[in-house]
Amino acid sequence: MAVDTQDRPAATTAENGPTAEQDSRFQRYRIRTGMFAWIMHRLTGVGLVVYLIIHIWGLKSLSDPETFNALIAKYHSPIFKVGEFALLVAVAYHAMNGLRIVLIDFLGWSPKQKRLFVTLGAVTALIILVGGWPSIYSLGEWLFGPGTMPSLFL
Amino acid sequence: MAASKSNALNWFLHRITGTFLIFMLITHFWVQHYDHQVASVTHEVVTEKGEMPDYPDAAKEGVKAKMGNDVEATPYNVVMQRLADPVYAVLWKGFNILFLIVALHHGFYGLNNVLTDYIRDPMGRLVARSLSWTVALGLLIIGLYSVITAGW
């Protein structure tokens, strides 16, 4: 599936004969920015529901200290640290794109769509970098040895 | 037509719960991942079997102050130091019960939107909807039990 995004083409291109681009068999599914945002919202949403199920199920162990300690220790293994970062990326994207939908639906910000998209994209990147630093830091310390990563604000 | 009316309410609720979740997630992430004293997840990778993550000094001191000098800062005890304060415990439980309900409604309503998009058959839709809301109800009960009995 092509994931390169492009803006809605000018109306005239659709009325003209087939162009080189339209010869592609995927042309009917050509992914524009809004559609890409929608697909990602859907994919991250389903992923987050799956995570929510596992998360609530795992918290049953709060009733038993031994099991809870073992579970949290497991959450500190490298693969879970990578997953933790992926989770943050999914949450940050889903939350900020959701906020975009709410602002457009409730406050009628559709004329400001483009600026809104860029601004929230920047906020999402910031959340991922700052919020994800603990995960990146811990993985780096483990991969390259203690003291090799700048601890920054941690 | 009655069904479309109730869908409009759910559509509206989905946006409200989504907005609430942003603020609740910030609180949740701060407490669980970033606060030096009470975060149960620390910035450390653990690979040895049986090894426990090492907590910041603030967390070790917090556990000692709340639970006694000989108590170690294990993941469970780091959570329990929060619940040791009865006022905080009630607030924490109230917050998490609300969080649980809002997250489950938002997640499973969204999941049902997706299912309805791909399942065309009315019977299939009914089965998918019943199944998914049953799972949600089961998770609500499990979650409520975990939150309410935590620290007992």
C-alpha cells in the first residue's frame, strides 16, 4: 500500500484523460493527507483497544505482590521498553488527531485545517520525543553501557 | 430512527470521552512513568531473571517514610506507598474507576464503529456487537475489582 501523502489534486485533473499517475491500479485508493490520517487513527485505535484489554487483564496481579513485582520486572525487559515507546507513539498520535477532529467538529475549525494539522503534528512530535526519552534512554544505557546516554531531565 | 438518535448521542459522547482521556492520560502517565517518588516504571532495562528494577532515591525514601525503615522499594511497595495515605487512596481509586469507565466506553465504541464498517451482515453485526460489549463488561468488572481491592 502506498503511504506517501499528497494534497487533494486540482479538480481539473480528474476530468482529464488518464495521466501517468492514474494508470496505476491503485489510483482509486490514492492516499491523500486526510485519508492517511484517518487510516492511522483507525489502526492506532484498534491497537490501543488490544493494549487496553491486556493492560486491564494484567492489573489483576495488583492483588498479589509477588505476581505484580514479577510483572513489572518483565515490563522493564528490552522488548517491553520498545513496546512502551511504540505505545506512546500510538497514544500521542491518536490523542492529537482526535483533538483535531474534536476542534473541527465542535469549534468549526475546518477553515484552519492545514495550520491545525501542522501545529498538532509538531506537538505530537514533541510529546513523542520528550515523553519517549525515558524509554530511549533506558534502551541506550542497556545497549551502549551505563553513562553513555545523556540523562537530560530524568 | 430511534437507533440513529442514540448513535448521535454516542457519537457526541465519543468526542467528550476522547477529550477527557487526553487529560486523564497525562495524569496517568505522569504518576506511572515520570514522577520520581511514585512511578512504578523506572528508566532501566532489566534482563536478569528475578532481578527487580532499581528505583530513584526519592522512591526508596518515600517507601521507608510511609511503610517503615526495613521495607524495600519493590514495584508493589512503590504503588502501595501512594495508597498508604487514605485521602490519596480514595482519590486514586475514584480517578481510576472513572478512567476505567471512560477508556472502556471510548475504546469499545470506537471498535464497534470499525466492526460495523467491515461487517455488512446484520446478524454478524449483532454477534460482533454483543461479543465486544461482553468483553468490555468483563474488563469493567475485573478492573473495578482490581482498583477497589488494591492495597487491602
